[in-house]
Amino acid sequence: MSRSTLRPLQALLQGVRTLHQQPRLAFGFSALSCGVHLLGWALVAIGEASDSAVLTLMLRAVGGVVYAGSLLWLIEGLTRIGLALSAGHAVRWRQLCRWHGRRSRDLALGLLNTGMALGAAAFAAFVAWSLTLFLLPGFSLVPALLGGMTMLTVALSQLFNPCLVLDQKLSPSQAFSGGWLLLRQHGAGTAGLGGVVVITLLTPFVLGLLSEALVPGRSAIVTVVLMVAALPLLATTITAAYRQLDPIRPAAR
């Protein structure tokens, strides 16, 4: 991998400029995929409120598939938009609205690997915290902090996972290990990029709460609209940071 410098703020500015190339497509795709994602959540919620056990099971199953599938579609589509625009290529809707075979499958497995790693870290932290609370109550905060730091490190290491899978065509395991290699080489820059990611994701919720204080009953709408706008910016920022590193393509598997 390249040892180029990772500059988070420059990546953010580049992400804003990148969005100017095809704003309607980027924000339109974000709105459509987020709408489908919310539909999956709504189907599960409706199932929970149903009095029919069969209907509840069906709605849960369909809603779960729609929820998970739309999340994969959202991540893959926005990553493809960011990668293409950062390379100066135009994006077409048909590129976003189809299954990309092995690449889509590998991305799904890569995201599953990340989720399992986070879950394992959380479980280990919970077990350690429980034992410490029982044996040494005064030190119970230590495993909780260590677990939180471990989960944060895992999350930071996988910020470029979709880029590595879709752009370099790495396998899920290769992309997972490649993320750790990038974190070791660019720890400070990756931490800064993680801060940009957190701020970008939290801003819609903060502004939504402020809007509730000004106009009661509008916070949900404001939050959703701002999140739809924030997600493309988040994607182009991450892909811009990825382009800064100019990772060397490994040997084909």
C-alpha cells in the first residue's frame, strides 16, 4: 500500500467539489435507497403491531430482507458514485440499479465480516466487564473503555472496505486485512477521517433536535432530509481520502 499522506479536511473539501459533478444523481440515489431502507423498517414495525402471527412473521421476513438489501444497495451505490466521480467518470443510473454479481456478493460478505468483528469485540468487552464487576468492582470501567477502543479501532480499519472491494476487487478477507494495513500506515489520518465521518453523521440528528425546539413535530422530517444529503457527502469524502492514498493494486486472486 502507498504511504501517501491522508488529509481528512482536504478529502472533505474534495468530496464537496466532487458532488457538484452530478448532484441530482447522487442525492436522488441517496433519497431512493434511503426510502427503500425506511420501507423495510416500516414493514417490520407494521408486523410488530399486527395481531396475526402469520402476518407478523411474513412482514418481519420481508421487512428484514428489504432492510438489509437496501443497506447493501445504499453503501455499494454511494461508493460507486464516489469512486467514479473522483476518477472523473460519469455515472449512469443503470450502473446503480443492478446486481454486480461477485463484487456485490463480496461487499456483502465484507460488511458481514466487519459486523461480526464489531460484535465479537462487544461480546468480549461485555464478558470482561461482567467478570471485573464481580471480582474487582472498582476496575469495572477498564474493560468497558478497552472494549470501546477496540470497537472504534475495528470501525476505523474498515472505513475503506467498500473501496477496496469495489475498486481493487479484493476478496472480503483481503479487504479486511488491507484495512488494518492502511490503519497501521495512516493511523492519525484515519482517526481524523473517522472524526469527519462521525460529525457528518451526527449533524442531521443535532439539527433535527434544534428544529424540534423551534418547530415541534418537524424533527423526524428534518433529520431524514439532512441525512439523505449527508450520505453522498460522506461517500465522496471517504472515496476522496482513498484516492489520496493511491493504494497499489495487489496481485489478482
